[in-house]
Amino acid sequence: MTRMTPSAIDSWHTHHVDTDSGLQSLREREWVLSNGSGTYAMGTAAGVHQRRYHAYLVAAGHPPVGRIAVLNNVLEQLVLHHSDATQVLQFASLAFRDDRGQTVYAPEGQSMLVSFDKGVDAVWTYRWGKVTFTRRLALAWKGQSAALTYTVQGLDAKAARKAKLRLAPMLTLRDFHSVLKRVDAGWWNQSVAGKKGRITVERNTTHATFSCQSPGGKVDYARSDEWWHNIFYAFDQERGQECLEDHFVPGWFEVTLPTGDPSQEHSVTLTAALGEEPAVVDDAGRWTADRIAHLKPIAQHIIGQLDKSLPKADLTRQARTLAIAADDFVVDRSLKGQKLSTILAGYPWFSDWGRDTFIALPGLLLTTGRFDEALEVLRVFAGSIRNGLVPNRFDDYSEDAAHYNTVDASLWYVHAAVEYVKASGDSKSWDSFLCEACRSIVDAYIRGTDEEIRMAGDGLITAGNPGTQLTWMDAACNGVVFTPRHGKAVEINALWFSALSSLAEMLKSSDKQAAGHYNKLLARIKRSFAKVFWDPGDYLVDHVYTDDQNREHRDTSIRPNQIFVCSLPNSPLPLTKQKLVLAAVEKNLLTPFGLRTLPPDDPHYHPRYTGPAFGRDEAYHQGTVWPWLIGPYAEAVLRVGKFSEPAREKAGQAIASLVEMILGGGRFPALGQLYEIHEAAEPHRPVGCMAQAWSVAEVLRVTALIHS
């Protein structure tokens, strides 16, 4: 059951989950916290970690990349000393596999779990008798630290004459993509400092600092050097990955808690940091306040994009949810010593990808009024353009290394740059560097550039060869290219036409010669487009290529890439044909959560997405539903329908399920986020990356379009 309470709304807790729905449901519901630097925390509502990426602190060694799992988990014990016995309550929950392959939990703190709340921090509430125990997790805003604040209430003298809270950090200090085995753990060391309230733990060349503080309470530390073996990650097992890991427990912090007044609340804070000493106990509340202060103007701007007929409380909650979700992906990146902004493609495993960044930028930054950061993102990638190509992605382990294997990222850059100027009115930045960046892209494509990207004689763009994957449908595994799309791809040429149209319009006053040149190319492209891509079945073929014998091949698969011909501001097709394209997409590919990548009657269709990497990559673009594609579909509905009220209503219906999902409907596993993909077959189980930038961005962007 998911519900909101007044206190949750007041504290920016946008999602409240209680145990009425059962522990299995809570173990499947994921959350993520971010802090603007690439650092994140992630787990489940039940407090049971199910992936290698689930941890209380995954810090960015080279923000926003170089991420390291610092604090994987914490063993938490409340020790109650009665007059005749000692009782130990354990609140952590770890999964293991028994000899029969069944999942077992030890400890099983989830059995005492009452509720989970998520907003800018995460809070678990446990109850045993009259004792209430809460765990609150917060991340340092733009830092590499996390704080777990524990509160205990209900410790009256009848329940216990003495109580102690014992906390043991569980560590791996590993690359966030890997899992740790003790046999491969290498060299470990730890040192204890001060009044035994702070320790530093080193593994090979990585060190992290942990401290425990309690107002008015004495903190002791006992070294243990323990290992917990074969912790089980169910989600990794489903993905065909290594699913067992070992965790190192350096020791136990112990705090004595006074008993007597059951209404008194006792607080203990455990902090963790990559590298230097963690922040002091009072900073956890400031971190949350800093994030809320950052989010308030964003949420206020989003309210202006929403349906004003909603009750005020619903408007507030929806705006705050969307603000947090959108902001999760916007992080700092340094370029030549200058701190700028970029967009992470998704959590937990993606860095900043060019294509994803510029598809997501309008929704995440323009519709939320964050023009300064949008300009910084455009500047980051402009500084890395090479031979007209925007990086496909930056490296996971370097601040500035880039990979350039993409044909569409550069065209999306032009689209985002023009949209930025239109939304912000910032003609100065257009004149200073954006125009030059956009023209360098277009002119390089005309001349021909890397990856066999060039303009053919008919004005259309052709790219790649049978061994390359340059479009967004780029899945390949073990040398197998599952969706080869070399040659002339339909959405690439829709983007090409739109980019040239936008540039011609922007330059018509400042450079009439260039504008005239681009307009002549547009006329040529318009003559060629329908001839090359139109199918007698009243839709657009996906791509066309010529083999070594100069024979033309047409991929007549019905794919969602054709929708961009209807959704982009400038189309090479007349409205009559756009209507037919939209109808074909609706009939064959539309689902409540996005567009399928193939219709169910296609021989290459894959209904499910599961198992090892090869099978998942094979299904990735062969039926699998992509939520981000609901954006171009809904925009196509609006444009073809000339933004009429029926068109707005239809577009709103298209995104309704995704809006319900991000708001935390009980049947959806993500709390406050949207997944990367959904399975093609009903009920369209969400899979892949649990928080994807362009999924959230397109829902935001379309919401703004509908209510504009």
C-alpha cells in the first residue's frame, strides 16, 4: 500500500510505503538517492540489498565517475539488558541462499519493519513492542559522504535497565560494477583515531573514513576484522551475473543509551566518506536542507507545467516528485579546470552519454527553468566535439576521456541547442559558441567524417557498416550486432532534416548565404525522403543500405524510429503521410509504458527481457518497450492534431501510466523514478536500469507541452 501523510508532504517525503503489501513487495521496490556529484545510494524499501549496486554510499572518486562502493550495509543491534536476561534486536536484513537454493535472511530485521519513506532522504521505521527504531539515510550535497542517523524511542525502565546500540559497517571498497570475494580482496588495514569514534579503513589504494557520534553519549569501538560470506543478490542472479559477495566488517561502534522516560528520543549518527574524515553529526540535517533549498525553485517552476485543476496537495506532491526525479540526473563535471554540469543517463550503472544527455536536456532542464545548467551541459559537450561528432559517452573512470561511436548524438545536440535558445532567449550564447558548434556538426556531416558518416548525393545521411552500431539501437554482444542499422536510418534523416531547418531559420538574418545553402539541401532531402523510406503499407521503413554488390536492401520492420518524422518541429513529410505513420505506430507499437521496438507478429520479436547479457542484449531492441519513446509519440499526437483539445487529451492519456508510476502507484517497483525499459509482453514488467534520465525527461517535457 502506498499513501501520503501530511507529515510526509511537509518533510518532502514524496513516497510512503507500509508493510500492508507484504515484505516480498517491499523487497522488489527500489529507491535511489543522489547528491549532484555522481555519488548515490540505492536499495529496497525492505532494507534488503538485491544488487551489487545497492549500498548506502557509492561515492564518485572522479566526479561524476570513478564510482566506488564505500558503505555496503550496516549491522545494527539494539542490546537490551533486563534484570534477568539480555535481548538483542537486529534491524539489518541480508539475503543468503541455503543448501536447497532457497533465499533465507539473517539477520531478519525486516520482520519488524513498519514503513519506508523516501524523498530527499530515506527513512525506515521498525517497531518491537513499545520500542521504535528508525534509520535515516542522507547524502552530503555534492560531497562524497553519507550519514545514517538512528533514533530509538520507548526505552522505559520496565523494558530494560540498560540499552546499547551497536553498529558495524559492512564494506567492500570496490569498483561499483564488480563484486568482492575475500580471496581477491587484497590488502586491508584500519586505524582508530580520537576517542575511538572514528576509523579509517584502507583496501589497496582506496581508503574510507567512518565515524560514530551521539549527543551526550559515549562511543566505544571494538575491532573485529570479520568477513560475511556469500551475501546473495537476487536481481543480479536474474540478470545472469555473479550474485554472491563477501563483505568486510572492520569492527563495532557501541553507544550506551539511557533508559527511563519512554518518550525520550535518543539519536546516534554513523557517517561514512570516501577519503577524508566524514562530516560532523549536525551536518546530516543541513545536507537535507541544502537539497530542499536547491529543489524548491525547480518544483515551483514545475507546478506551472501541471494541470491546475488538481488539488493543491496533489500539485505540490507531484511537483516535488518530478523535481527530485529530474534533479537526480543533473551532476557536476569538470572541464579544463572549470566546474560545469552534465546529465547522467541513468542509475545505477550509466555515466553521461551524449545521445541520452541531449534527448533528456529539454525535459530535465528547459521545462524546469534551469537555463544556466542547460548552457553548462551544452558547453561541456561543445568542448569535446571532434570532427563534428559529439561524444557517445564519457569514460566511467576518467574525467575527460570520451568515446565517439555515434551518429545521432551530434544531431540531438543541434536540436537541444536550438531548443535552449528558443526557451531562454539567450542569443548571446548562440553567437559566442553554440552556432559555431552546431555548424561544425552539420558541415562535417556534409563533408563526411569518422565512422563513415556522410551526406549521400540525395542529401540523406548514411553512416557505418555491418560491424558498427551508431544509432540508439546499439546492442551488441560477443561480436554479434543484433540490430544492424548501417546505411540510411529513418530517424537519423528526420533529425538531419530538422537540424538543417533549424539552422537555416537561425541564420536567415545573420548569414543569408549559409541559410540559403541549407535551404537548398532541405529541398533535395524532401524530394528524397519519401522515395527512400516510404513503404506501400503506409509506414516508413527503418533503414536502407547498399551491399558490396551495390544492391539496395530495405529493412521493412515496423519500428518506432519513424515516429520522429511526426514529432520533430520540422518534417520532410506532408501531414497526410504523417497521419499514416502515427496510425501505424499506434496500431503496432503503442503500450501504456512507451513504444515497443517491434510488433508482436515480427519473427524477431522477444516478449521477455531476462537472463544473461547475450539474451538481454538480443531482446533489447527486438520488442522491448522504451518509456522515453512515449515523448515523441505524444508530441506527434499533438503536432498531427494541431494541439487541439482532443489531441492534448490523447497525449495526456499516453503518459498517464508513467505519471502514475513515478508518483508511486502500488503495483510499480520504482519509488519516484522511471525505468529504462519494460518487457514487450504484458504486464510490461519494468526492467533494466531502475532510474533513466530520458524516461523522466520525456514525461516532464510532454506534460509541459500538453498544458502549454
